[in-house]
Amino acid sequence: MSLYDIPVRTLAGKPGDLSPYRDQVLLVVNVASQCGRTPQYAALEQLHRRYGPRGFTVLGFPCNQFGQQEPGTAEEIQEFCSATYDVTFPLFEKVDVNGARRHPLYTILTAAPDERGVAGDVEWNFEKFLVSPGGTVVHRIGSRVKPDAPDVVARIEALLPG
């Protein structure tokens, strides 16, 4: 099963999958509204707007597994993201990224090793997975690394069409 076949729900609760993003470069991020790294939303939105016309999309998956830093309802998360960071990239329902209830998408994503060669559990909010068109996880980016760091931007640009 590819990551495009896995059922997901939008933050509004609408069922679907990721097949509409099959031909795009993706940055999949587990997000949280009450984290010290929450300001990364601004850089994520900036990347989404800058590279969206070239086939790039940020996908946000709220997660409450780290310090209970995403306690809100779907409506509260949407309101926070819209009002505080003017987020326009797709947000999905709150998921578990680790443990027995790990969302199947994160089963695929966490099989990819980070720069230390370590695969497995997500370490904290705002861990990022760069996915090439067609669904290969090509880079796993730690939560401390800002989405607009030069090496992250270079990796995104390298995957985008001319």
C-alpha cells in the first residue's frame, strides 16, 4: 500500500486519501498549537505559498502526543492556524504518530531514517518528512530544524520540476 491509498480525514472531518497529491513534492509535518516550535507554522506557510505553484504542498497533521500540546478540537485548531498564521495548506484530523494507535501514514513515514540513520518513532512536534512525487520519503527532518533552513529549501527545490 502506498501512502496515497491510506485513508485520511481533513480537519473538517471529510474522508479521503492523499491521492490528489501524488504528483507533488510534499512536506508532511506533525503540528501542535501550544509548542515552543509552533512558530514554524509561519515558515511552513511561506514555503507552501512560495513553492505551491511549482508542485509543492505542506500537509499538517495535528498531534497531541507530545506534552499534550495540541489539546484543541478541530474547530479550535483551524481557528488558531487561520487567525495566528494565516495557514492555507491542508490540515488533517488529529492523529497519533507513535504507539499502538499510530496512524498508518506515520507507519510508512517513520520507516524512513533520519540523518543519523535512525528510523522509528517521531521524537517531537514539527518533525518533517519530505516526500518526492510518487510517494518516496526522501528526507526526514528533525523538529528543531526550521522548515526554511537553507538545506531544507535546497532539498525541496531539487525535487521540484524546472
